[in-house]
Amino acid sequence: MAKSEAKTAMLDGGLRYKSKVSGSPFAAATAFGGATMSCFMCGKHRVRSMMGTRKVLGKSQAVCAPSCKELDEQLAAQQAGTTSA
């Protein structure tokens, strides 16, 4: 007999789930280079090739390269270039 699909629901009294769909919204990539990581500074998920490392509080952390703001501007310019063509 097939198992019924569990749906995510919040309780009225808090942030606990009655049931939660398993898995991650960030699907595992087949190649290591296609995997995403979240930037330590801005928290956005980026492809690893768009990230660099920076020492923060004595530890190397993955951050947007060259910086979060510059990377957002570059991606916006690429997006504008592809949509206008």
C-alpha cells in the first residue's frame, strides 16, 4: 500500500512542524564544482566557483568574490544583457 504524501504544516502555538517533507531545496550537484554554498557575509547561496575565502575571526570562511556587492552587480548586468538580447 502506498504511503500518503506528508504535507508541511505549522502548529498554531509555535514554529514546530506536524510533519515535514524530507530533502533540501538545494539539490545535490553531480559535480563538486556545481554545488552551492552560502556566503558567510550575505547568506546567499552561490556556486562554489563564484566564491572565495576570507579570514573572519581567525577562520577561513567562504564568501562572495570579489565582494557581495560587486558580485550582485555583475550578476545583474549579466541578467540585463541576456534579457535585452
